[in-house]
Amino acid sequence: MSKLNLITKGIIKENPIFVLLLGMCPTLGTTTSAINGLGMGLATTFVLIMSNVVISSVSSVIPNKVRIPSFIVIIAAFVTVLQLIMQAYTPGLYETLGLFIPLIVVNCIVLGRAEAFASKNNITDSALDGIGIGLGFTLGLTVLGAVRELLGSASIFGIKLMEGDGMLVFVLAPGAFLALGYLLVLFNKLKTKIS
């Protein structure tokens, strides 16, 4: 598989949100705005890349019986680093995302890529896989957040685009499901035209 395919497959063919339907908890819970979606996506991308690199480099010395717990400890270490960095440099975003940052440790996207890809491939390919899957996740969260923010509060990235408030339902939980459903249909139609 070429290096470019490792990156693009996470964005289109194996998009965690629109194709694999993984990571739905942070997807629906954090995307009340585009900036929240972007922040959560970038945070997860950081953990994905770093944990993939480390897991790829140490997987040959980890005994099979403790493989998954070892992966979780590695992922948790990077989530802790991420939490400390976000608390120091982006306290507003960290406070908004709240509980979803520590939950990256058990995010099925991160653990799934560690088990399915990083533990079986070299460091470079694992890093590129982390970048691709992370970009796909970030793209999905940002688009969903932008749609919900636009329809729910008539703004995007906090910039007011129209007078009025928009439809409150899109800022609430039911709006997340509605917006995601329509985006899934749109993404799958576009994906079939591309393929």
C-alpha cells in the first residue's frame, strides 16, 4: 500500500465516522460547534499518531497475554500529556470538551487502530495510518459541528452569519442524530460517485 493511500483511506474509504461508524460518543457529544469538533478531532489525532508510533515500536516485545492492557497504558500516557497541554494552553476548549478528553483512552478508534494496524506494521506506516484516520475523524467532527452550529445558532466557528438564533434542536442531542443521519447519506452518495 502506498504512503498516500495510508493517509487517504482514513479520510474517505475508512472514515471513522461516516463509514466505520466508530467513536459515536464523542461524535455526538462534542459537536455542538465547529470549534469543539475541530478541537476534539485534533486531540484524538495527536493521541492516535503518538500511540501508533510507540505501539508499533514496542509491539514485538509485549507478551500476547498483556497486549491490550499494554496498549491502553500507552494510550493513557498520551491522553495524560494531552490533558496537561490543553489545560495549560487551551483551558476554554479543555473545559468545554470536559469528560470526553479522558475518554479518548477507551475510544474504539484509537484502540482499534493500535490492535489492527500499529501492532502489525512498521513505525512509518503506523504514523501515516494515525494521520489518515485522525484527519478523517477530525474532518467528520468538524463538518458535523459546523452543520449543527450553522443550523442551531446561525453561526460557524463562533462567527454569526445570520440574524436570529436558528433551530434550537440542532444544538441539543436530537439534532446531533438528525445532522449525522443526513451527513451519512450525503457522504455515502459522494463516496459511491468517487469510487
